Amino acid sequence: MFALLLISLYGIAQAQKGEKSIAAGPLISFPLASSKRGESNLKMGMGLEVIGQYNVSSKSALLLKLTFSSWSYKEDVIVYGVKRLSLLTIQGGYQYQFGPSGFFINGLVGTDIELNDAFATIAFTLGAGKRFIIKDNYFIDAGIDLVGGDADARVNIKALFSLFRWPKKK
């Protein structure tokens, strides 16, 4: 009986292994106050995120994330003659999925590239969210990320919609 249970659990664990997906969607970004300045010089921003996921088991996945986000500076601040801060963030990391509940946490590390002057800095992200399955092959990942590093820290709230998922579920 115990062996049958182990074989069943192994089959469930392997069900998502090797599955790949690409999701994209909008995000709203809230800058956080800097400990040096006391408050951020940025207004609320918006962006777009694309994330690729490769499941290595039913509970863990490798991630590759590309985010474009942009904020305008507050009216009394213009930095180096530029009125907007635009970042391209490229990160890789790991996601842990809490079984069939759909909840997940992730950690990523990479770089923020400021598009106005091509200056790159280190960036890291800690995130959490929930996956909502729409149909067998479609999902929405809703989540929140805390992004830190050398660029301004920020909190991103996002909704990512599956674009591709393979192998297709039957």
C-alpha cells in the first residue's frame, strides 16, 4: 500500500516536470522611499513584464524575466535634464510553488539598465503571487514584487497572462 502511494505521488510530481510557459502583462510600480533621501523623487510608474518559466518539478521552476518600466520625476526634480526614469530589467531566478493551491514565491537577481544613458546596476526581486487556471493551457499569474538593488527600490503589482504553454495538457 505504501509503495502504491509513493508511485502515485511520483507520478503527480512528474506531471509538470519539463513544462514550459511564457506569460506577459502590465504592472503598476510604486517607488519606495530611500533611506538616504527619506522619500522617492519618482511618481507612480507603469510597465510591462514578460516571464519565461521552466518547471524542474511540480513545485519548483527556473525563471527568466524581462521588465520594462517607467516613472516620471516629481515636478520639482529633474535628474540630468531627463524627465523620466525608464528601466529595462533582466533577471533570472527560482520559483517555489505551493502545490495545487496556486500560490508561489520567487527570488530573482539580474540587472537594471537605465535606458536614458545605458547605465546598468544590480537588481534583485522577491515576489509572491497566485496562479489562476483559466483553461487547461491558460492561466493568469497575479502577484506583487519587491525590487531592490542600486536603482530606486519599488513595489510592483502585476497580472501576467499566459501566451504559450507546452507541452499542451490533454
